[in-house]
Amino acid sequence: MEQSADTLFERVSCTGRRGLAVKKTLIFAVGMAVGSLVLSGSAWAHHGDAGRYIEDVIEITGSVVETQLVNPHSILVLDVATDGKTVRWQAEMGGAQQLIKSGWTNDVKPGTKVTLTGRRLKSGAPYMNLTERANIVVTDTGKGIFRTPNFGEPAPTGPKGTLN
């Protein structure tokens, strides 16, 4: 005697009011587990940068090596000539969708000379944050490519002067 999958499911599943309650609880639990897994990736991926960067902005000029429009943060890589040697810098921006919505057209091709204004890592490593009080300009033409809404604003201050 062969049974179809539907018939087998009906025999294994609970019946009556209690069975309906068990099914609803099981469906709810599976839904919550799947939802938790989906949302946990986003929660782990996002991070704060409090205390990671100096509050004052600096300006650097260099030639673009590559632009990585990725999530959660896009990266602009450039070579900066300092004291006769070339240092490779990375500048962290917002995510690809965020940049595109704000008008980013990816005009920054390899070899383009740009001037960046942003906050440097406190460690002194050649890494810059361009997510606030930041600006990107094509050096040769002066054409602005990117600017955060709060560009030009002073560093935030706390009750006892500027924050680190």
C-alpha cells in the first residue's frame, strides 16, 4: 500500500484544536528562527566608529587606484606622494546604495587626481573616514564629486572642550 505525501502528512500531523495550536506554534517558532537568522547578519555587520578617528579633518591629495562600491562601506583607494615616497591610502565611505542615492556617478576613474577631506585613524595609519564632514574634489578641475551634508562644520564639542 503506497500512501501519498499528503495522506502521510495528515496521519502524522495532530488533529483537533490542540493539533491546530501545535501547528501554529511550530510555524511561529520556525518563522522567528528564520527572521532572527536574517536580521542577525545585519546586526553583526554594523559597527560604530566612536573613538576610532580623530575629530579634526585633514586633507590629502593623491591619484585614484580603484573605487570599490560595496556594502556596508565603499572604499576609495589612492596613492599619495609624501616626502618623496608613495603611500597607499584607503578612504571609507557609505554603502554603495547610499552613495548612488546621494548622486554618486563613479566619475572617479583610476589615475584621477583627487583631494580628500576627512578624518584619519587615530593610530596614524593611512586610512580615512569620509562618512561625515567629508569632501572629494577632482584636483585638476576643482569639480566636487562627493560632499557630506555636514562638510565644513566644526568638530563636535563636549562639556570640557573637543572630544578626542
